[in-house]
Amino acid sequence: MEPQAPAAKMHADELDIDEELVAALVAEQFPQWARLPVLRVLSSGTDNAMFRLGDELVVRLPRIPSAARQVSKEQRWLPHLAPSLPLEIPAPVGLGQTSDAFPLPWSVYRWIEGSDAAAAPPTDLTETAQRLGEFVHALERVPSAGGPASFRGGPLSSRDVSTRVEIDDLGGAGKIDGDRARWYWDSVLALPRWNGEPVWLHSDLLPGNLVTVDGVVTAVIDFGGCGTGDPACDLMAAWTVLDEASRPTFRAAAGVDDDTWARGRGWAFCFGVGAWHYYEVTNTALAGVGRRTALAILDKVGRWHGAPSA
């Protein structure tokens, strides 16, 4: 997570946030840190902007109003989750209040050393698969009573309308095999739904939300989408982060049944076409992850019996 140049705006309602604003907010609300230098951190994240605050802290501010609700959730639940997890996660140390200068709440966290896996990919995907599978399994076992619902914790049918629009647009532009994609999506919607108790989910296991040190995944960040629900959505890491050879290791470590695994692949495809469609111009790194994920799944689909030929 090395400091870089500012990222362009990705949303119509995105707020103006820069180092000067962050320094003023910190000076006003956390005067003990007022003398620390502020430097923007570039990431592929879409909901929040991050700024390094000295050597040991990072400020995280919502880019858009709808992301503001993530602040109190992370402040409340990250300390609850952290002791049970085998990888480091963000530790909040300060809660910024709304003000005339910035209309949304914001947070200060301990800085986690390393680089995000989008910039510094893990060197051993089998080891990564084991670590991520153990993380997902441990997260699911944390007591979920009172936890908020995850934004990806419900049925895949909740994404049907938007996913079909994305498939049609990408197919119409010749970027994806629309017939195959529609056939696959229909098969996903026909899968049995989760009927167990809701479990804790990170909900956004992407390369940009993993931290590596010397090629090894050591931390998971960005819990803005965390919550409870169907464990399938966290399995999308098998396609967004891993490759075909390492997926069995991840699946074994996570300990999931066939239907949950299939729904996880469906969530990966849903994320893939959505990120590719929405961020192709404004966030090429994230769109690239989406594109690779969607196409890898459709390539596999092409080898399944009954799928339309290319």
C-alpha cells in the first residue's frame, strides 16, 4: 500500500477530497496528530479514499454519501472479528465526525505494512489459496448474532436485472459471448439457495483488498461490505485472485459443498461483468480484474456440456 498520485473520480456524486482537506480535518478533530504529514494512497477501491498519516496511521474517508454507513459498521465490528482471524485486518483508532468541511463520518486506522496484491501479487498461489481459505473459514465461524446483512449476502437473483443489462451491453459491443453468458447466468439462478444460518462475510475479496509482504498475503483490508449472509460470495476469491490450479486448495481450506461452490462462481461472474461494465474507463485496474474473472469463467463454461458454442 505505497503512497501514489491521486485517483480520478469514479462516481457522479463523488466528493472532492485531497491532502489539504484531510490535514485540516485531522488538525481540528485529532490535534495530537496535527503535525503528521498527509499523503494520498492510490488504490483500486471505489467507495473510500485513503491518506497516509505519518508512519503508523491511515485516514479513510467515504468518496460517496452511500459509503458513509460503512464507517460505523467497521468501527463497531472490526474489533469483534479481529481476534478470531488468521490474517491481520484494519484496526480503527479514531472516528472522525461530520463537519462543515466534510459532511460524512470518517475513520483513522493503524497503517498495515505491505503492498496491495493488485500492485504486488502473491508469488505462490497455492500458499495464498490455503491462507485465504483458512481466513474465509475462520470468518464464517465468528458468531454472527446482531451482525448487519452483507451487500452480497443475499440471493444471486437480487442481481438479475443489472447483470443481464451488463451482459447485453458487453455482448453487444463484442466484448463477451452474450449467448454463452446468458446461458451461464440462467444456470446460476437455477442453483439451490442457501438455507443455513447467515455467517460473517468479507464480501469483497479482490486483489486490491489483500496486502502482501515479500509475496505472501498477510492481511485483508476494506471491510466496508462486510456483513452476514450466504457464505458463497466470499468464494469468489477463487476466481478473482486465484487460478485453476490453486482453486482446489482454497476450496478444501474453506470447506464448502458443491452448491455453495457453484454459487461462489456465480458471484465471481456477477462481480466480473459488473466491474468490467461500470469501471472500464474510470478504474481500469478493477475493470481488468472483472474482465479476467468473467472471461475465465465463460471459458470454463464453454467446456461444459450444454453450453452454447462460441
